[in-house]
Amino acid sequence: MVAEREQWGSRIGFILAAAGSAVGLGNIWKFPYLVGENGGAAFIILYLICVLIVGLPVVIAEILIGRTAQKNPVGSFRKLSNGNPFWMGVGALGVFTGFIILSYYNVIAGWSLGYVVESIKGSFQNLESPTMAGELFTQLSSSGQWAVLFHGLFMILTMGIIYCGVTKGIEKASKIMMPILLVLIIILVIRGVTLKGAKAGITYLVKADFSVITTKTVLLALGQAFFSLSLGMGALLTYGSYMSKKVNLPSSALSIVILDTLIALLSGFMIFPALFAMGLKPAQGPSLIFNILPVMFNSIPGGYFFRIFFFLLLSVAALTSTISLLEVITSFIVDEFHISRKKTAIIFSCIVFLLGVPSALSYGSWSSFKIFGLTFFNLADFLAANIFLPLGGIFIAIFVGWFWGIKNALPHLKEGAEKFPNYCSNIWSFLIRFVAPVLILLVFLSCLGII
């Protein structure tokens, strides 16, 4: 006898869980440094446009596939394509992508958890420059014992939530973690904008200079809009499969996108006013989080506590993402092989942990081990972020827009959203058929260095 599929206990539970899946290190780490390197407010405006014309339509499409089929990614494509092997392969690509991303993303999440501990210990109190902070990061990340320990601890946290199920695990945890995340980020924003000299940072974020915009900038904004929403890895599809057909899907998708974008924007206001107040340049690049901020907090009144808050925020954001990635794998195994959720969560958490160990050691004892000139960590990141995710996004748009078809999709979209205006349906249909596939293809070609 097949157990009845779990469903979210409430609409807000689904929105917080799905937004948590989207909100992660990309919002709090990558978005601010891309803003810093690409002209501040002008990049933000471009990003918002890309979220509207690509992000939101694909979010709706991916959730719709899962809700209609009520299955994992492979099962959903199997059901809606009448067993077409190619589309089942697309579903399998989503599961595999989630597996690969979780293995190395969990390592970075482990670093953030490790930095909470190091912050409490006062390891950053005497650092006087970003160079010193960079040396400490190198020392910590290259220590196999430190990196693997926190990689393991974070995997245990993720496993514990998935082990408890959809409503008692993911939904309950999301209802706790997302408000905590928002409170922490608001505290840090208030601290940042009230610093002496913060006005220049605020101006940088609200005054657009479009002279800095290039084709590369547009592609970066487009890529960030796509990646920030966790599209193409099966997470939103899987979460959608636990969604009641009585829930207004377009409205819920819009809420998810707004919450994800809000946190990305708040991250900018959390970081840049403080950067300017400390006399630092905005274009700090990827080193912003682990090299710049630990030192910056030393110059802020109450910096010891705010540094702990910041890395706790980073850890919570990462955890909301890792649970969605592990749920993609768990849902697939439970549905397809009828193994219990609890057993699946334990077994595959261990497998993901072991697969992630080479990534955890890539900055230390395995740094000289290269495949195609890339460390294990960088290879996993390149394959997932530059190839698998964009391909997944393109195929989702093509599947809903052309193979399954708008005529078949729209009745399911309007379940629970009977008042969804026809002109909105027409706009979504146009974007998912013609705009999203082309623009995501451009991101894909850009990632590969072709354009």
C-alpha cells in the first residue's frame, strides 16, 4: 500500500519553505558582491527586471509541474509526458543536480557555521586588515579537520529536519528559521545604515548610473536572477508536489519571488553602508564575506555581537537551502523505490557527506588534485552552476511552454486561482514560451564562455 503523499499544513508554510529554498548564500553573499562590482543601483534595477521576465515565470512553471503531478521530479515528468524517456531524463537531471550542489554547498554552509563558532571564540577580534582575515580563512578552510567537522555538523542539521517529514520537519523549521533570518537581517541593516558615513553606501544602492552597464552586466543580472531563485534543480518542483490544488499558485509564486528579492536587497543595505562607513571600496568580489566583513565588524560598536549575528544569519540562510536540496533526493528515493523517509534521510545524508569530503579538502590536502585543471570543489560548482542548472531551467520552460503545452497547463494553473486574469495568463504564456528559454540559453552560453 502506497502511503498518502504529505501536504503542506498551510499556504504560509509552503511560501516560507519555498522562499527558504531560494534564499541562501546567493542572496547574502553573491548578490552584494555582484552589486558592488557592477555599479550598484543600475545593476539592482536590471536584476529586478530579469526577476520579473524570467524568474517569476519559471518559478510558476516549475511549481506547476510538481503540483499537477504530485510526484518527485522524475515521477512528475513521467506522468505529464506519458512516460517520455527524454523528459524523465530531465527530471533525473534535476535530482542529480541537487545531489551535486548539496555536496559542495554544504561545505560552504559548514564554513559559515564554523565562523559562528570562531566569532563566539573571539578569533577575529585582533584582525587589523582584510589580508589578515584572508590568511585566517585560508588557515581554517585548508584544515581538513575543521572543514570536514563543520561540513558534517551541517549535514546532521539538514538530515534532522528532513528526517521529521514535510509538515513536522521542513514546514515547522521554515516557520521558525525564516522569521529569525528576517529579524537578524533587519537588525544588521539598522546597524549598518546608522553608522557614521553610511550615507554614501545608501546613495550607492539607490542612485543608478547606467553608463556602467554593459552586455556582460546584463548577463550577470540575468544569471543572478535565475540562480538566486534556485531554479532548475528540482527543489521548487518537489515543494510544489506537496502543495494543495486549492492554493492560489500564481499568488504564492509571486510571494516567494518578492520575499527572496527583498532579502537580497536587504543584504545590500546590510553590507554597503557599513563598507562605505569603514572607508572600504564596494567592489570587493567573492572575498567580501570571509575576508572583509570579519575585520569590518571590529570597527563597529558592538561588532563582536553583530559579527555573531551575521554568520548566524548566513548559516540559517544556508540551512533553508540545504534542506530543500536534500528533500529533492529524499522525495525521489521515497517515491521511486518505496524506502521510508527516515531511512532515506539517514542513508543519503551519509552519501552526500562522503561525496562532499573531497570538496571540503579541496582547499587543503587535496588542493593539488585537479580534474581538467579544477579542484574537486570547483569542478562540482562548474558542472552544477554553469551546465546543469541552466539546462534544467531551459527544459522546464520548453516543457511547459511547448511539449506539455499552454492549453494543458493553464487549467491546472487556474486551480485555486480562478480569478487569475486572462491578460496575466497571456503574459505568462508568452514569457515562458519565448522569452525565458532564449534568455536562459544566453546565460548558459555566457557561463560556458561562448558569448
